[in-house]
Amino acid sequence: MSTTTDDQQQDQQDDQQQQEDTGQGGNEAARYRRRLREAEGQRDAVTAERDGLAQRVERMQRADVERLASTGGLAAPADLWALGGVELAELLDDDGEVDAEAVAEAVAGVLEARPGLRGRRRPAPDRSQGSTHAQGGAKRVTTWGDALSRR
């Protein structure tokens, strides 16, 4: 990591400067420089953690929007981003929560412009059709004898 190498080089330069300074001011300045580097390292770690958490929240918000888009009628909810030209910030309320009404409006706009993106409804199965066995009746097995006998 180049930052560590740079910090080590800076520390060596600080030590050399400290040796050149015979007064108390040089020691105090070196101590402040070390504390500054430690604080900068902590700041960088906190910033990286914050950025990681922000990305995680954004992924969760996008997943929630896509869930709402799929229930709203889009066959492929990711089409809302790719083909609808919608940005996540447009679908959030003032508190940063996903606004279901805004998602519904965006989905309706995309489906109006591109009706082919609408999800297909599957027909519900009709349980009254089929064998009587499914309805709880006794299933009668047809034999060759039954088929060839005259009734």
C-alpha cells in the first residue's frame, strides 16, 4: 500500500528533522505530525466504512424498487433502470425511503411507453377439470376387458 510507504518515509524525514532540531519545539512538532497521520488514517477507515454502508443501502433500496416494479406489472424489473431512464433518487421520499406511489407511477410510465415489457399473467388452474380422483372420489381403473365388452 503506497500510503503506508509514504507515511514511513515521512516519519523518517520527521525523525531526521527532529535530530537536527535541538530545541523542544522540534519534538513537539514531530509528535503533532504523528498524531495528524493517525487521525488521517482513522478518517480514511471511517470514510471507507461509510461508503461501503451507503452502497449497501443503495442495493437494498434498488431491490425494494424492483420488487415493487415486479408486482406493478414489469416482467423484468431491471428494465425500470435500463429502459425507463429512472434514477433511484426520483423514487425516494424525503427520508430516503422507497416511495411506492412514485414507483407505481414510474412503472406505469414505462409500460405506457413500452407495453411489451408487461409481465404475462398465467391462467389460474381450474381444479374442477381432470380426473375425479383429484376431487376425492375413488379412481376406477379401466381394463382391456372393460374396453372390449359390449354395454
